[in-house]
Amino acid sequence: MAHTFPELIIGGVLVAPFVTYLMTALVVVIVLRPLLHFVGFEKMFSNASVAELSLYVAILSLLVLLF
């Protein structure tokens, strides 16, 4: 049984599903940023940028695994 991946078509150009996952993960992280700032996410880590990048990668990997 082959798994079919849903391609996104933008202006007649097929976009790979991974690009869709990248954009979705970016939107999720952007939406979560005010909540992370409210709970003091940047104070919990010595390098908040790396921690936020790790959160992005974790969300991206969850999207890839689920869809």
C-alpha cells in the first residue's frame, strides 16, 4: 500500500509536502511566542534562541510524523 502525499499547488507549481510542514511549524511557533514570553521561556535557558529553534524542530518533526 503506497502512501500518497498531498501536494500544495501554488500558481501551477507543485510544492513538496515538507515545505508545507515547514510553513505550518513556523506559524505554530509564531503563534506560541507571546505565550512563551509570558511564561518566561527566555529566562529558563542560557541561550533562548537555540531553545526556540529546538522547539521549532520538535514541532516540525511532530508534523512530519503525524501527517
